Amino acid sequence: MAKILIPTPLRQYTGNQDTVEAGGATVGDALKSLTTQFPDLRKNLYNDEGKLRSFVNVYVNDEDIRYLSKEATPLGAADSISIVPSIAGGR
């Protein structure tokens, strides 16, 4: 199972857990497992068409999945997934 690191703003949807284990052969499978365990998290990660929201960045072992195989990126048992929401603001 892959370890998914949950950012602080989303922990309210995972029972305040900072790490959740999720099974799956790919990043998409693991995220589906995560949102099955925590359904309220889905609306924060996916749009109405079922695609990852543009401001949600996902990394596998510090590699951005946009430069790998996106949600089809394969996972190993020791892999970790980081969800990093973009933050806007400043001057």
C-alpha cells in the first residue's frame, strides 16, 4: 500500500490524519481508494467531470505526476504520494 501525505487544509476530511494508506496499482487507484475511505475529500480533489482539479498537485516520491504518467503512474508498496494544493495570493 502506498502512503498518502495529507496537507493540513485537507486533514479535516481525513479525521485529522496526516498520513493515510491506500491500495492501488496506480496513483489514480490510490486516490480512488482514498476518496472511497473519505468521501468528503473527493470534492476537494476532483471537479464535476471527475478530473483532478487544476490547483491540486500530486507527487509520487517528489516527482510531479504531470511529468510522469499522470494518474496512470504506477505505484510500488514503498511509494509515497503527496497532495499539494496550490496557494494563491501575495503581491
